[in-house]
Amino acid sequence: MGELIYTLCMLTSLACAWLLFASYRRTRYRLLFWSGACFAGMTLNNFLLLLDKVVFPTQVDLLPWRLASALVACLLLLYGLIYEKE
């Protein structure tokens, strides 16, 4: 059951990133780019979670990589929210 939830979360993040980047290409509104980059990082985070919990549950500990990808994703969005102006 967990692998289904992890996969759906990853696919949802991927869909959000794709839609945000598509909207950015159409409007060139920079906050959409930073939001898309954040969701791309969250997609990576969810992929690493899937690998960590389902594919390699005991062999590899990907917790530091998952935390780093989540931190980078949040920092990308934070940068976009602080430094981008309309």
C-alpha cells in the first residue's frame, strides 16, 4: 500500500511541475518558474522516498539525500518568493 501512495505523490509532484513549467513558458511569469523548480525538487524527493522505502528498504539509507533534496526544493521556492518582483 505504501508503494502506491509514494508513487501517486511522486506523479502528482511531477504533474504540478510540468503544469507550472508549461504555464511559465506561456506567460514568462518568473514565480511560475521557481514554483515549478520547487515541485521538480519535490518530485526528486518523492522518487528518493520510493527508492528508500520500497526498492532498497534495508540496503541503503537515503535519508540525507531526501532531506537535502527537500531543502533545495524549499529554498528554490523561497528564493523566488523573496527576490522576484512583478
